[in-house]
Amino acid sequence: MAGQTSWRGHLKLSLVTAAVTLAPARSPSNRVRFNILNAKTGNRVESRYIDSVTHKPVADRNQVHGFPRGEDDFVLLEDDEIRSVGLESTRAINIERFVPRQSIDWIWYDSPHFLLPADKIGAEAYCVIREAMKVRDVVGISRLVLYRREHAVLLEPVEKGIILWTLRYGEEVREPVDVLDTKAKIDKKALSTVEATIAKQKIDWRPALVQDPVQKRIKALLKTKAKTAPKPSAKAERKPDGGGKVINIMDALKESLAAERRR
């Protein structure tokens, strides 16, 4: 199973079209997630946008995107204006260009997704595109609206499928050649010693090598605390408005009449 489908649409190359689905290749479902609570009441805390001057909550309908032009000066854009400059179609992956498979450095790769045919009809066109990329040893470049944002994407053919990678934008990437340009004289004896150490510590790859130890310890801590933590008491029933005891109206009338007779 590829996991939960996050997108449905079509993969297009010229006149070849295939219905496809997209699912994240990574799953955060096993990670421990916490809720923020009010320590005094035990209730969950809500997150809201607050006006920085009035300190009052801002309703969704009054929230707009602002680009800072100067101090306390913003260019405002509505959601419709931002959408108007995006892709015309959010339900199609049009492969626009192909580049050699080894020509893109690792630093450009962002998040991997499984791209799968949605039905048997689309599977044939999907496989044709995949095999053609393999033969030419290329990857496809396209664009896609995903998670409410437009992404540049790369389509990489693998053994029996296609991996779609979201790519980082040019202004986000620093060239590793400039940053990692380290030169030093290599001592041959030290090199031989390190090579021997590497050979001794070399093992086959397995996912257990990259498990998160913090998550493991947090789960153990939660399990221990769950056994010793007191169970929450039942919430007290809300009293009727007024806060006093409930008064029967007939009893009240009788008391009123008796008081009149005494007078």
C-alpha cells in the first residue's frame, strides 16, 4: 500500500494521458504528537490570529495577505488575486521537459511521493511513459499544485513505478561546490587507518539504522506515566443559570399565598 492518496488527476505527455493518484512516500503517523492544554482546566488551547495593536481576534473573512513595502506599509493581496497567477489546471501533471537523470544534484530534491495509475485504462499509458524515460535515462520536469502551493516537480522512473519529487526553488538552494570546497594535505598512513575502520564497520543497509531514539523514549515515558497518572474525574454538571437551587413554581406560589394570609 502506498498510503493515503493526497491528489488525483492526470499525467500528460503530448497526446498520451493517464489517470493517476499521488501519495506521500513518508508517513508521520507513527510520530508522537502532543496537544497544548490549559494546565489549570485541562482544556485544549486554541490558536488564533490576534491583531497586534487591538489584541482582538481577527475573523477569517478579514484576514488578507500583506507584503511589507516599508514600515507599517503593506501591499495587500486577496486570495483570488494569488490564485489568478497560479497554474491554470490543478489536476494535471504536464511533463514539459526532460533532463539527464544524473544532471540534478541531491540538494534540489525535497519530498518524495508515489505516482500511481488510478485505473487499468491509465496503467498502459503510465507504463509507456515510465519505460520511455528509462530507455532514455531521463527524468521529467513539470509543475503541480500540491498542499495549496505550486511546486516544481521531478518524475523519476523506478523499477515498477514513478517517484514524483517536489523540488526546491532556485532561491532556496546554496551550491554545495561553493560551501564544501575544503582542501587539506592527506596523510597516507591516516587514510589507510580510516579505510580499515570503515571496512570493519561496514554492514548492509536496514531501516532500523535510522530509527528516531527520542520518539522511542517518549513512547516509553508515556506508557509509564499512563499507568501511574490519575484518571480524570467526571466533569461536574452545569448548574442552571442563576447558580442557585431549582425552585418549584407551585411551591413558590403556595408560600406567597401563605404569607399574604398571615399579613
